[in-house]
Amino acid sequence: MAIKENVQTVLVTGASSGIGQGIAIAFGMRGANVVINYYSDEKGAADTLKKVEAGGGKGLILKADVGEEDEVLRMFKEVTEEFDGLDVLINNAGIQDDSAFADMSLEQWENVMSTNLTGQFLCAREAIRAFGKQKGRGAKGKAIGNIVFISSVHDIIPWAGHVNYASSKGGILMLMKSLALEVAPQKIRVNAISPGAIATDINDEVWKDKKKKKDLLELIPYKRIGLPEDIANVAVFLASPDSDYITGTTIYVDGGMTLYPGFVENG
Ligand code: BGC
């Protein structure tokens, strides 16, 4: 299928809920072709598709475990066949599996690493391979492809009880920067967004509880919990020619969480 001029084809991993769903919808509202990847939440993916289409985009749902190489290869093959190429990868799929360190099983460690870090590696690699085959694509004189890693403030804020998660996010930081350096001469841009506390299923046991929510707000100088749209708006910007000179950068979208909030009155 030939793509329409200026219509971006965007693959969003983990797009069946939360931040990924918000990003998919935002691209849909801009008329993009949006590939909605999910792993287990089929209903959520269908909901995302409905919203992408309601916004004017074209959607395609693809199930794949991003930590499994053969599934990722199959997914990229289907994307590039259906849409004749790829412009943007939003490397979003991520999980938490929390535990005190002494009790953390190898399985808990490996599951989180597999989705959050290996998954981002595999999808990024396939995106780079796809971009390499489509030179001349993209706005004139601008990047031929774009990758946005969705990381976390925990790529720089240590997190007790979540060592597997924070380690995976710390890994994304160097994966993103090293890759950005390597592919910049090919006119491929690679950036990251590090969200703070965004109200999604991943942390609903915190923001739905009055006391825990109050404690969480102590960590957010801007005094509100974020929404998926807060991240989606920045993802759209990072994937657009408006940000063409930005590569290898992390944008913290966190209401000031990385500003050492304890220092607002102390120190
Ligand atoms: C985590 C959330 C947490 C937030 C701030 C995110 O990366 O997934 O559970 O609320 O960081 O700590």
C-alpha cells in the first residue's frame, strides 16, 4: 500500500493501556498510521484502535512480546508490508515487578529486563534496519527515521524495592545515547522521554489510595500527577521535524520530580 505524503507511520509498543495508549491516540489525532502493539490486553488494544480511528488515524493491531526476537521480527515485517515503511518507533512497552532486593527472584529480574531493556533493544534494532532500507523518506533535509524511548525518572532516581525496574531504565539511558551517536550520520534521530508519576495502571495502587497519593505528591513540586497526554504531546514533538536538531536527549516530563523535591524547604 502506498503511503500518503506527510502521513507518518508510527509503531507504538505497549499501546493497549496507559502512556502507550495515550501516545497512539495523539498520533491518531494527527492522521498517522498507528501500529498498536500489545502483549496480553487484547481488549485494551481494541479500545486504542477505536480511539485512533475516531481521531482520524489508521490503526493496525499487532500482538507481540517485545522481549522475544522472533515475535519482534514478525511484527516489523508486518508493519513494513502493510504501510510500506516506518517513520517512528515509540519504544514504550514496560513493566514493573516489584520486590525487596533480598527476595527478588531471578525470574522477576529477567522478566523486567526482557520487556524493558531487551525489548527496547530488539525493537530499536529492527527500526534502524527498516529506516536503512528507506533512504529519501521523511521531510526534505530532515531525519529519515525517529526513535523515542519511553524510559522513566528512575533512569536517574534510584528506587528502593524496584531495583530491577530502575536498572532497566538506567540501561535505556545508555542504550538511547550510544545508539543516537551511532546512527546520527545516517540521519536517524534517537531520543527518550522520562516520565515521572503518570496516572496509569502501573501505579494505580498508589494514586488511587488517598494517603499514598498525598505522599506521592510530596515528590512532585508541580503538585499534580501526570496524565498520558503530558507524555504524548512530547512524543509527537520528538517525532516531528520541529525537533529535527534534537538527538541523544532525554526530556524529563515529571512535574519537577527530578529536582530533588526534599530541598524545597530543607538543606
Ligand atoms: C513508575 C511509576 C512511578 C513513577 C514515579 C514510573 O517509572 O512506573 O510506578 O509512580 O515512575 O516514581
